[in-house]
Amino acid sequence: MNMLLEHRLVNISTVNKVGNTNLNRPGVVYCGRSSSQNKDWFNPMDLGLGNPFSHKNSKNCVWKVNSLDECLISYRNWLWKLIQNESSIHNLTDWEAMYLYRFLYFCQNLDRINTLVCFCTNTYHNALNKDRIACHTQILWNAAILYKMPRL
């Protein structure tokens, strides 16, 4: 099963607005910063797994950085910090702990996920395709597969 996940392509799809009804399909995980919980519909896979770093002027980011590369590197390092603190969650802020719980839920559902939705880019990605990282969802997918592989 781990080889299947590692090789399986996941669609990473761009969304223009959060209320898009296509987000409510099975297998779709919204990975932006805003949430469907305040909308007329609720997608249980809208986990709030947005990137807290941004190189753009964004009111929803936690940390502003200078470039897309710095944004993606910072996200990768921060997500790794969260994963490393899984057994010592008291080292995390409350919202970081919540993000980690959401990430762990995401990991439990990898076999049911076929599309990650974000505001960034349209692409196909698997854990082996690490050369062209353009969106935090690719890092999220890779991290989830690496996290889950030893447990399969």
C-alpha cells in the first residue's frame, strides 16, 4: 500500500473563490487559509491546512516572507517542526497544535483523497515528483505520505 500512495498522482487544483460548490465533492481537500465552516455548506475535508507563510500581501497569513521560495522552505521547516512535536504538543502554540491535529487527520484519510484545492496552481503531483514544488499542498502531500509510510 505504501508504494501505491507514493506513486499515486494527486490533482492539485486552483480555486478562485472559497464558496465553489466543486469543493464539496468526495476526495477533495481544501488546503487554503479560509474555511467553508462559515459558508452555507460544510466540507468535512476543509481542514484549515493553509500555508501560514506568504510572500504576497495577505491579511490571512501569519508570517510574511520575501519570496515564493522562502515561503515554501519556511512552510516545509515549520511543518517538520510540528510533526517532530507530535508527542510533545505542549511545545506548540494552540493554533499550531490544531494544525498538527488536522494534518494527522489528513494523513489518516490519504487513500480517500484525490484532489487538493488551493489558490496557487494547477498541477499533478506525487511524492516522487519533488523537483518542481510550486505550492504548499505538494509539501503537505509529501509530508503526509512520509509520515504514514512507516505506519503502513
